[in-house]
Amino acid sequence: MDNLLNKVMLDVVDQHGAVYTLEAMCEKSSDEPNSFGDCVRYLNIEDEIIKPSFDMHFYSDKTGKIFKLF
């Protein structure tokens, strides 16, 4: 099983409806195809690494904002 992380730019929206374009790390498996949303491992926002919750929302301890994939 060979999983690689790739930097990607994507759009996210916070709980107030503001849209941000930011860097994320996406894991692509060579064994199984997966959807884009399933491959995102974390977001990088202003040097803060934010990992998703179970429902794929990303909570920032730094700003208190909640992001989701757009």
C-alpha cells in the first residue's frame, strides 16, 4: 500500500459563508480510487495545520472558525 501526500489548492467556506482558497494535503492511494473529499488529510491556514472532524469539518483553534470543503 503506497500512499503519497500531495499539496493541492482548494476552496473552503467558513461558518459565516466566507470563501477561502488555501493549501491542503491530499492522500492518493495507488490501491483504491477515492473521492477528492475523502483524500484531504488536513488544511494549512496561516501556518496552522487543521485536521478534519468525523463530518469533514475543519475547526481552527487559532481563529475559532469552522471550515468545510466548498
